[in-house]
Amino acid sequence: MKKTNLMTLAIALPTTLLALTLTACGGGSEDAPPPAATPPASTTPIAPLAGTEEELGRKLFFDANLSVPAGQSCANCHDPDTGFADPAVSQNAPVSEGAVAGEFGNRNAPTAAYAAFIPARTLETPNGVTPFYQGGLFLDGRRDTLAEQAGDPFLNPAEMANPDKAAVVNAVKASDYAGIMVYLNDENVFDNVDAAYAKITEAIAAFEKTSEVNPFTSKYDYYLASQYIMTAEEANGLTLFQGNALCSTCHTLDPLSVNSDNLFTDFRYWNIGTPTNPNNPARAIDLGLGAVINNDAAQDGRFRTPTLRNVELTAPYMHNGVFATLEDVVNFYVTRDNGRWTPEVSDNMETTNIGIDIDFLENQDEADLVAFLKTLTDGYTP
């Protein structure tokens, strides 16, 4: 979970505008860690310290002593100042460096903001429609819950590089907030490594569900509340977004089931033909969902539609960071089919709502779409 936040998000231009795709916190695809060891018994009891699960989760999220070597926290790759994405990456250096110098993940770290709203992955089989996958944490949907997702970066050698769960549990036990774990559970909370590790990841998930990570304070939110008047460019961008530019086909404006807000995502998986980024040190072709769903080549190259909230702050874009600016992203959607681009994965490419379907859009239309996307940045005060 190198450098990172109710919950966390994803947005929509044609078919999946900004399929700004991610992976684990930092972006790798490491599987289950080795069995947990039993931490050494402590002879000094830890005094309870009053606190909530959300407060505990926040301390864990920002604690740079939970990596090996120490120095990297969840917030290193998911920084609040950059929309809970990694401030240190760029198109030329698109993936986050881990706690171990020279170790890198294979994907551009996605925002942790609004992730709390992402449902578990399911295979949907509506009548008359080809079955499709929807939901799941990480851009490839390999985890079903925030807590599961939060547990991966600690143990990923390319991220926080702990050798096992016991190392994480012992680091938390030695922290100045260990008493909150005791307060919320009991004095024996650290005795069972697996149980303690689960409490740690659940606390991080609780923090990621708070309004600090999911504030819904953008110009767009205040526009919906009649407390912000869009400029002519922003208003035209919104009209295009939900109209001729076809962005809202995938980056939907449908309200969430839990409240009236929206995340600008259908939570589905698409291959929009994202080009290879030669600056990605991983080099390998990224199959996305296809690497998670065994024996189903029809999923190769597909990534979950990301939220568009705070997209202004989360450059570079796409799962491999191939685009440096929002202008680049919008232009790719418009020009994808003009022969200029070579897709990383050519199988299963989306053929509607992108490219030839919208190549009539003019330069001013593209600029207006970008102006609208910038209204999705949190922190506006009416």
C-alpha cells in the first residue's frame, strides 16, 4: 500500500473515460502471504487508550513504521493532498516505489478515496445481455472488501514488504496507539496474529469509510445543491459528458444505493484499448481482470471503471500511467480509432462509445469536458 481514501471512488468519459486503472494500493498483484507466525509474548500489559475504530484506522493509515524497512505508510501512495493517490508518480515514472529501494509495483496506484462504495465482485447475468463482472477492489477486482484490500500492501514485497502478518501486528503492538486496540477489544487482542491482523485491516477500512476520505465537497456537489453556478465551459462539458460525448455510458451519473451521491462509475470492466506505457518498469502486458478470472480469455485487458472524483489531482492516468494530463485522456477517447494508438491488449476492446463514435468532437468540446471534470475536485467552499 505504498504512499494512498463514507468511502472511495471512480469516474466516466466515453465508455469508461479515464479508465484510470489501478491495482492494490500500490498496484501489484501479490497473492496470499505466508502463514502468520506467533508474536513473542509480552510481559508488559498495554493500558487501554480510548478511541474509535475510525481513529485507530487513521493512525494505522498514516503510520510509516508499519513497513520493512520503516518509512512507508499507506498515505505515501494515497496522499490526501493528491486525492488519495500517489504524488510522486508521473507519466515517466508511473508506478510507486516500495519501502525497499528499487522495488516497484506494476500499476499506477489508484485513488483510495470513495473506494468504500465499491461493491464486491459479482458476475451479473441479466436477460438478453452478455454476462459481465461488476465490482471488486483493485482495478482488477481481486478483493471483495476494503479490509481485504487493506491487508495486501503490508505483505507485498513491492510495497510495504513485511515478511508476514506477525511483523505488522508486532509493529502495531509497539506503537503509541496500541492501547486503542486494547480499548476496542481486550488485553489479549495481540495474542492471536490472524485475529489481530484482521482487526488492523478492519480499522483501516473503517477510516476509509469516513468523510475525510469521502467528503463529497466538489463544485459539482454544490452545483447539485444549487450552491454553485457552473461557468459556460463547465456547463457545456457536463452537457457533453451526459450527451454526445457518451462519457456517462460508463462513468454513470446514477446515484449510489446508499445515498443520493454518485461516483461516476458503473463498476464494470472494460478494455478501452489503453496504449502501453514504455516507462512502466514492469514491462509485462497487464491482463487486468483476465489475470484474476482463470480460464476466461474474454476478460483479458479489462479494468474496472474508476471513479472520476478528484481526477484532476490523480495524474498520471490509466492503469499504467500512460497519459500525463486530463487533456491527453480526453483526446485519446476522441482519437482512439484514427490509427495513432496501439493498444496494450487488443483482444476484447470496446468498440462503442469511444473513438469513431465521438471523433466529431472539436478541440473546444474536449476543453469543456476537462473543465467539467475539474468540478469534481473535493475541497470547494461555497
